[in-house]
Amino acid sequence: MDTGLKDKRVLVTGGTRGIGRATALRFAGEGARVAITYNQSADEAERLVEELGGPDRALAVPYDLRDLASVDAAVATVTEAFGGVDVLIANALWFRWGDPEDQILFEDLDPDRWTARFRANTEGHMRTVQLVLKGMKANGWGRIVLLSSVTAFYGRAKSELYSSSKTALHGFARSLMWTRNGVLVNVVAPGATKTELMDELLLDPVTRDLVTREVEQTPSGRLSEPDDIAKLIVFLGSEANGNVNGEVIHTAGGR
């Protein structure tokens, strides 16, 4: 299958680990120039740049969903280096398993705390899209893939912020799909995936039991690997995707 990605300019937010890392490597393997963003792991990001082909083919930029000035600066840096962005993979997330706030009932959360997180995980992505969209429309071609979660569909206790911010992206994509001008917009919704974070969870007996139950409830009988998700993202972000638009696609082994 010809993806038509040679020398396409790809931006993967949250690209240093897990699904983002696997996606960046897949795009590079198809001949694309790849920019990744990171929040804290600058050294890790620079090592990945070398794997992606070195500074002539890739770059890493700091990016914080909570700070729109940071979002603006990151996109400006990539646009200057590459001359534009053809493909945006919005994978970054302000969320971490084990955060004390995830153990607090929604009715007890301080509004300033939960609104900040919700806004980052919605407005941060929306601003990133806004900054690349004009260039895509002017070029008559573009692909945008937003990362969601199956949790937005079946929910989870004490996951109101996470689930609602992901659901917001679904509505965003359903309107963006009318952009036309050769731009296609889709959402990928993974389930539990064997990322580095999952490896950490498996060290804790409590969370290990949760993961075991997740596998038992998954028709395929296993968790996804990051590369399982990356393969779909690369298809949706390529010329091989001729007209898939406005879809929310589950990648969770049947969940």
C-alpha cells in the first residue's frame, strides 16, 4: 500500500513515549519528516530524533497543553523548520494514572483544578489544530487525527474529566470534517495499551488486577500494543486514506 508520505511534514504531539513514539517511528519509516513534542523529557525526545533520521529529518519541540503560548511557540517552530504541517497527530494529554485527583469524587473536586485540566485537554488540541489548518487548506491537502479513548464511550469511575474532555474531541472532529479543501479529520479511540505507563501499573498489585480484568473483558483476549494503534493512525494520516472522514474508530480489541 502506497501511503504517499514521502517528505510529508508530520507533527506528533506527545511523541516521546507509547502510542506517540510508535506513531512517529511509523511515519518516519514511510519517509515523512517528523516533529515530535515533549513536556518534560527533553533528553528522551532528542534521542528519538536520532531514531527518526536525525536533525535533517526530524526535530523535537517543548509543548504544554496547559499553556497556549507554549502551543503557539511549538507550532511556529515546526512550521519554520519544515515550511508547514501536512499531518497533525494530536496525541498529547494532561493526565496520569495514580494522580491523587483521580481518587477524589467529582463533587469534591475544586473547580479551578478540574476546569484547568479539562480546558488543557480540549482547548490545547483545538488551538494546535487551528494553527495548522489554514496551511493545510491553502495546500489543498491535510490529515488530522485526534487521540481519544474508549473510556469516553463506556466510562469509568472517577473519570469524569478524562472522559468528557475526550468526548469533546469527538464533537470537534464531527464539525471539522466539513473543512473540505482536501483535509480529512478523524479520531482514534484506543483502549488499554501496553505502554511504558502500563508497565509501571503492572508493578502495583491493585492496578495489576484492574489490567487483568480489562484483558478478560476484551474480546481479542489481549491489550493493544502501541504499534497496533500507530498503524491505523498512519493510514488515516496518509494519502492511502482517500475519504475516511469524521469517524471515531475504536482500537481496543473489540471493546
